[in-house]
Amino acid sequence: MEEHKPVDPIEYQPGLKKIRKRRWFLWAIIFAYLPAMMVALDSPNYRARATFVFAVWIVLLIIAVVFACIVRCPRCDECFHTHGPTFLPFRRCLHCALHVNADKRAAEAESPDAKYTNKK
Ligand SMILES: [Zn+2]
């Protein structure tokens, strides 16, 4: 791991927001499978509907995983969820351990006047 100079985590906010959006998209696709399949199986021509739902779901899942794989960490500029060929959707960067909510935590920890005195 490289050495990092201390930077205000709030500066990572745009990058972390992007990572959070992609994580939400991935989990939403995964959890949408069951309700979508239940609706499909309730219809009279359930075989065709279930096949269609599965085909659409698998395509969306591949898209969601690819987008989550290629999203870059705002601190180390490596892929946030990917280390080599391994995809691990953890809440910390697999390279520099930056937390996905580091910007929110920093905003909570900082008092309103510390914001002006701690600036570099
Ligand atoms: Zn990182």
C-alpha cells in the first residue's frame, strides 16, 4: 500500500457518492429477482414470463456487477471493489481501506468551527 498524505475525507465525496450509487444499483438488482419472479410465475403463461424475467435480470445483473467492478476509489484511484480478478463488494476500498461512508463520518466528527481551523 502507498503512503497517503492526510486529506479531508469530505474531498472524496463526489467519488464516494458514485460508489454508493453503484452499490445500491447492484443490491437493488439482486433483491428484485424474487418479487419479479413471483409476479412472472403468477401469470397464466408463466414459463415464457419466467424465462423473460430471468433473461432481463441476468443482463441487468451483469451490467450492475461490471459498473461496481470498474468504479474507482477517490483516494488511491484503484478499483474500489476489485482486487486482481476478485470482486468483493465490501464497504471499504480493497486497496487503501477507505470506507464507503468516510465523507459522512468526517462531517459528523467535525465540529462547525474545526472546519475552518483544520484547513491546510
Ligand atoms: Zn482506495
